[in-house]
Amino acid sequence: MPTMSTVTSPFGALAVIVDPRAGEGSVAAEVGAVEQALERGGLEHRVHVAAAPGDVTRLATAALDEGFRYVAAVGDDTTVQDVVNGMFRDGRTIVDSPVLAVVAAGSSCDLVRSFGLPGDVDGASSHLLGENTYELDVMKVSVRGRDGETEVRYAHNVAEVGLHALATATAARLPRRMGNARRFVGFWAAYVRTERALLEVVVDGGWGPGRAHVHRAEVGCVPAPAQDVPARRPRARPGDQGAAGSVDPSRRRAGTAAGRRRRFRVRNDTRHVPGGPSADPLEALMDVRERSADRMSRAAAGAAAEGLGAIVVGPSPDLAYLTAYDPPPFERPTVLVLRPDRDPALIVPQLERALAAVAGAGDLVEIATYPDGSDPYDVIAGLLPTSGRIGISDRAWAVHVLGLQSAAPALSWTSASPVLAPLRARKDRDELDALRRAGSAADAAFDAICRMGLAGRTEREVADDLARLLVELGHDSADFTIVASGPNGASPHHEPEHRRIASGDPVVLDFGGSVEGYFSDTTRTVVVGDAPDGLEDVFALVHEAQEAGVETVRPGVPIQEVDRVARAVIAGGGFGDRFIHRTGHGIGREVHEPPYAVEGDQTVLEPGMTFSVEPGIYLEGRFGVRIEDIVAVTDDGVERLNRSSRELRVVG
């Protein structure tokens, strides 16, 4: 029977949801003690005991539907999770600003330990009359099973919940230098091995009506106003982006060319993304470490082969490729030092040591730091040889290069690209998989924008839709969207403007984005309605040149030969002077990277190299035509990573 008393808490009457199965049944023995403690406190409450699996979520939802705002979960982490899920409907909390209380009642509950809540029944129950609260982060979790069905769950403080024993055992296998990050990775490794599903956690920033609170008050003290409570929240962990601020699961930001969705993705299928989680995140972490160790070792060996005493790599795609650490460039230098005769060293500002330590290769490098006010270049110079040539990455800021030259005047400096570019040019299986998925998503975006129609719309409007479609159809972000209509098509890197697309306009669409750090880039030329004079002949010539260039790709061929073949076709058609750019560029962690399909680049093609083949003809004042695919060199030929039609498509 439900019990009622007479004193109301600051948050209204309390709905108590008890899970007697929690704590391997230990909570069942405490139900009576919970009710007695609440009665002694004089708190108005109603107790509901779950009679069957699944009842906890249903009872929590029913309580909020009845008008309760204040809900206590009596049980373990699973109980808390189920109550939290009962607070949401259609992506929003059922009532505004619900308050969650937790009573462990003898069970093991991570949330109780995280927030410093009392674990005993009497202590926990006496807290329920106070009014102090802590903000609790909630993440929306979409789990898609192999049958294609999607289940939505809400996870509170995802780094601390559920599967405690397995997560702890898994974390114990990870390097101690990872610190608290071991717990986070251990949880996901345990969770995914249990669920066996494709799981995606979408983290959306900002406050809104979807927030919840964890209740806490001080025993024996007059409760302070909630706004005066010190922020004693769990520390942020790598990947636990919600730990730094509350999450409103009802608000999802669409990625655009200027912004991106923040996502943590766990894939539990036959694929995993390079530098990211695999089907088993523990395996993914080990994959990242092994991959980074191999890449740094090969880079150091390459430095020795080039006669370099060391390589210095600053924040850049090079650093991310080598270490899976991708900090932004700042006035405080961050550099990786690779020497053939020593272990790798990562020099970071003192305030960023913790971030560097939990990066994919954090335990593979010696981490050296410097405090503000000291000379970082002296620290870096101390890890370099005293004489000889040093390679430095192309993205290093001039101010840092000058600082190093001043700190180590006996050293000479040169580009590290002769060592690093060949390593990055040959993609491994996982990198190729990411590039394939990026290409497929770009193809889908092209098909979708054509079906939407272009006539009567401005270039800018079409470009915005392309950016949105790139993200909706699989990219993490849109990087660029060129929409060049009519005479604007004669400018290869045209910036979309407010020109309205009309019937008879050819339109060059060149766009791409990133998928887990690897880029797509594709170009198609379409026409709105009837083609203007000369377009079909020019298009046919570009189509022939692109086919010839792609057919030239195979191992052992110098990449400049691809340019020569494509250019010869266009020159033979009388438009050689209107093909005004190289035929292609490498692609991977950057949209443009070595090698380049251009006269003078004698790079010999090898399996795993990826680059664009994109001849074009540009007739000033009339129109332009370009066709672009990303291709990968295979063991015996070529693979197109873009599969959309290369014919002249007529659109509305």
C-alpha cells in the first residue's frame, strides 16, 4: 500500500521507485527500512515497488505523468538508469526540471560514490528533505540492432554508469598512465560487448528543458539555496563531453560548412574507423596504440634514412596521424620529437599534460612539459641532437621555427615532408574504409540535391542545402560546397553567391566533408533544363579525359602520367588552354595532400594511395565543366571511391 505523510520537500511530494532485485536482491531486504526512514523524516512521499523487470521505467513515467517532479531511485546504477529513462518522452523531460534522488540501500551504485552521497538508508533518507542539487548530464543514446530497429535510451553521466564489475576488470587491463580515462574506456568496452549493437552517442551542448538534477543536501545543516552549492561534479573524461556541461537531448545541431556535430561513435560491426573505436573499444584503443607505435617507428626510421637527426612535428594532420593526438595550434608550442636512437617525446604546455597523457599514443611517448613564463624552445632543444639536420613539419608556425632556430643555432632545418608524406600517402585498410564511406555519403548527397531541384534557387541556398545533406547522409561535417552556375562555372574555386539559377544553366557542384577525420571530394556538372550550345560537346570531352585518367591508374605508374593522359585528351579536342589546373590531388586527413597528379610529380603509384582525378574545361563568360572522382590504387589497378553517375544529368 502506498504511504503518505504530511511534510512536503522543496521540490514537492516524493515518488519513491524501489527495485527489489537491485544489488543481487539486497535492496529487497531494505524496503522496509527505507519506508521507516522516510516516515521518521516526515516527508510526503509515495512508495512504488517494481514487481517485474521493466517496471522501474514505467513507474517513473507514471509518477511524472501524475504530477510528481521529485523522484527517488532506490537501488543500483541500473535502477537509476531506468528511472532516468522514465523521465523522458519524445526527447524531452516529461516535466520541467525534474529532480532525481538516489538511495543505494546497500547496493553498489557508482553515482552515489561519484557525488559523495551516503550509502546507508538512514543517511540517504535524511538528505531527501534538503534542497541542494547538482546538475546531472544526460546523453541520448540510440541503439540500432541488426534488425534495423532503433531503441532510444538516456544515459546519465555515461562515464560512471552500469556494468561496474566488467568495466572495472576491463579498465584494469589498460595502461596506468591513462589515469581516469581507463574507467571511461573500460565502461564502453564492457557495454558494447554486452549489447552487440550499433551504438551512437550524440552530444548536443546547451541548456534546455531536458535537464535533470541529482539531489544532495548536508546532514545536520540548514540546507543552503541550490544556487550556493559548490559545483562538485565528476571530472570531465576524454570523450565524455557531457561532463563539462549539461546536455539537452532534445536539441540536435545540424552540421553545416561552418559547424559540426560532436559525436562519440562505437561501431559493433565488421568495421571500425581509423583512430577511433572499433567493434570493441578496448580493441580500438589497442589498435590506435599499435598503429601509432608503428607509424612513429617508421617515421623515425625514415628520418634516419634521410640523414635527419630528428623530426619535429607540430599540431597538424601529421601529428594526428602519428599519435591520434590532435590539439589546435596555439602560441604555446606543442611538438612531437622523433629520433632514430631514442623513444618519442611529446612536449606540451604544462596545463595540457593531462590531455596529452590520455591521447591514443599518450603512454607511448615521453611527455615533457613547460610552465607559462619559461622558454619552451629550450625544453624542445634539450631533446634534439646538438648538431645535424632536423626535419620540421610543414604546418609549424614561423614563430615556433624561429624560436627553435634561436634555441639551437648549431642545427640546420629542413622540411619533414619527404619522410612524412610517403607514410600518409599509403592508406591502410581502415583508412581506405573511412574514405569509401565518405565517398558513398558524398554520392548520396549529390543524388539528394539533384532530386531537390536547382531552378529558381540561389547558389548560396543550394550550397547550404548541400552542407546539410552531407551531414545528414553520413559526414561528421561539411568542409566545402562549391555551387557555380552559368558563367560562374568558369571559375574552378568559385564562392557561391546570390546568383539565381535559371533554366539553361550548367551548374558545377564540387563538395566534400569529413568522416572520422578522412575527407570526401567529388564534382559533378549538371544542367537545368535544356543544355546551351556547346555544353554537350565540352562535357563529352571532359568525360573522356576523366575516363582516360582513371584507366591510367595502377601500381608502378608515375602519378604525373595521369595528368599527361587526361590533358592529352582535352588538348586533342582543341581546349588544352582551357584546362587550367592539375588533374588531381592526394586526399586523406586533408582534402589536398601529396601526391599530386601534375607534371613534375614523379611519385610512383603504390597500392593504398588515394587521390582525385578531375579534369575540367572553363570557358570564360559561358560555363565550366568538371568531373571528379576519388580513386584508390589497388594491387592490380584502380578502385573508384565515388559511384554516382558521371553522365550529364538534367535537373529541374
